[in-house]
Amino acid sequence: MFQARTKADTLKELIAIVSTLVDEAKFSISSEKITLRAVDPAHVAMLDVQLKKDAFEEYKADEVDLGVDVAKIDQFLRLARAGDIVDLAHDEDKRRLNVIVGNTTKRMSLIDTTGMTEPKVPNLNLPAKVSLNIEDIMQGIRASESVSDHVALVATPEYFELICEGDTDQVQLKLAKDQLVELEAKEKARSLFPLEYFSNIMKSVPSGTKLTFSLGVDYPVKIEFSIAGENGEVKYFLAPRIESGD
């Protein structure tokens, strides 16, 4: 059993984050929260999301796994306006998820979750941590998109840096420690990442959000932030592209 009511904006945030990596996903429902873990088809990025029941106006659930076509929900939620309420209900007999926006109901057939394995969250001991507001990095990302297909993230004790180097052009975004929310780095950490993945992840972060990067040298980056008024936690892991030289 699963029935819930929530603000459309909360559900839109969740679906935008999930759709960054996958078109189909297994949502694990419990009496206290909804969780999802997924890896993109190329196994470059992983997502770990938890959304507590406090993120909902109403929430009643037993333990159940729901296989959902994320793209279909995303398309339907576009009908919802700011401030609208969305109702969700699991029809166990017909194996459907009913999504209600205003006076319109979409009855979506659920996907078989048998083949959907749940990836393990990597246990990474990353030495550098950078916290900043999403708006502080987006300008550098947008400037990088026409320069190259990869981007370097650098953390030192004094600053955080985003560098994108192409054949002829270079983009550099440099933020000093006093321009950041938090910076912890005893020595330089630098890793290179595919720009398309990194850009899409950053674009899924709601405006006004504080996010944290955990970095190493040629290690995955862990990206963490909260959603739904601190009632949801998101973690992305993005694999590095190993540099042949500095």
C-alpha cells in the first residue's frame, strides 16, 4: 500500500534529479521514506536519494518496490502549476501508479523491478570538501560547454577551481576560501570529469541550494545536497576521467 500527497514542486525536484541518469527507476517505499539508488547505463554516475515522509502533506505506506517510467511522470507533472498538490496512489490489483494533478488522473502501468539491481553506495574517504551555492558554479559550467567535453575540479587549502581546457580556449572559475560556504583541503585535490554528466547533474540542483563536493586525486566526486526543505537527501557519485598528464 502506498498513498501520498505532496506539493508539485517537491515531486518535480525529485523527478528532475532521477531523470538526469535514468529513464526507468525502482522506488523503494517504506513507512518512513522513499529511497532510490540507480546507475546510468554507461556506469559513469550513480544516484542515491532519500525522501522522508515529512516531505509530504500526507503519507501512508507499507514496504513495496515500484518500478516507474520516470519520463512519463516528468511529462505529466508539467501540467502542474506552482503551488499545485499532486496525489499518488498505488493500485496493487492493476499494478499501476495513479498520479492526480487537479482534476486529471494518469494511470501508469508499473515496470517489473525483478531485473533492477540496487547498486551499493561506494565507501570513499575523500580528503577535500567544498561547499558552495549552486549559483556560484553555474556560470563556469555554462561557459565551459562550448570549450571541451571534460572539466577539472580542483580544491586547495586556499581556493576551489573549475577548469575547462579545449584545443584553443580555456575557461577558469576560481573561488577563494572566503567566497565559499566551506573549504577543507590539506593539500591539492584534482580530478577530471565528463562535462556532459557534470553539467546535467548541476542543472538538476534546485536554485538556491547549497551543495558539497568531496574530492580526491583522480577519484570520483561525491556531490551532496538537500531537497524538499531539508526532508530529502541527494548524493551523486561521478567517475573520473584519468588524466595522462597535468
